Amino acid sequence: MRTIIFRTIAPYLAALMVLFSIFVLLRGHNEPGGGFIGGLIAASSLAIYGIACGVASVRRAIVFHPMAISGFGLFMGAAAGLLGLFYKQPFMTSQWWPIYLFGVEIKLSTPLIFDIGVYLVVVGAIGSIALALEERESD
């Protein structure tokens, strides 16, 4: 299924899917969505791009090995839980830091850091599986 139309549209579709996955990630703690669903959307975009353009181009595009991305996400999730210990609170207790940017209050939090970690774990793990399956398919 490597038609000229699919190869032409796939990079744009993948970029749009990654943007949508980031949107789902960022709105996920207050509304439906979050790191897991956003990560699945992003991993799906990698799979679509890999089917259209080949596994080598996907590996060049993501720069790091997918399991390294997954490992860093796992580290971020654990680090988000440890931040509560510095305030003498239990592990995984939420911490909030208000930041004012251009007159607008933005609340950064440990749940957001945890969601980003989950996002990276899912993108790395599912992306690694998808790339391995696509490599096997192309042989």
C-alpha cells in the first residue's frame, strides 16, 4: 500500500496526528484524554509514516531509539512521584506551581509531568513494536 498518494499525504497526516496527540496529552488531566491516549495517537502516526516512507526514515525522524524514549518516560513518571517527598508528603502527591506568562496564569504540576512520562513510555514501546513489525514485513 505504498501508492504515490499515500506517500505524499503520510508526512502531513503524521505531523497532524502528532499535534493532535500533544493536544490530547495537555488537556488530559482535566478532561478526557491524557498521556496514554496521546501516546497511542503519536505511535499510530509513526506507524503510518513508517508504512508510507519506510522504517529507516522513521528512525531518522525520531532521532533516539524508541526504547530509550520509553525509558526516559519511565524516569519522568517516577521523578514526578518523588517530588512530593521533598515537601514531606507521600509518594505521588500532586504539587502545583503557578507561573505567570504574558499575564496569564499557567499551573504546572506533577500530574502533567507524570502524563508526559506516560506519553513517552507509550510512544516508545508501541513505536518500537510497530517498527519491528514493519521491518519484518519489508524483508
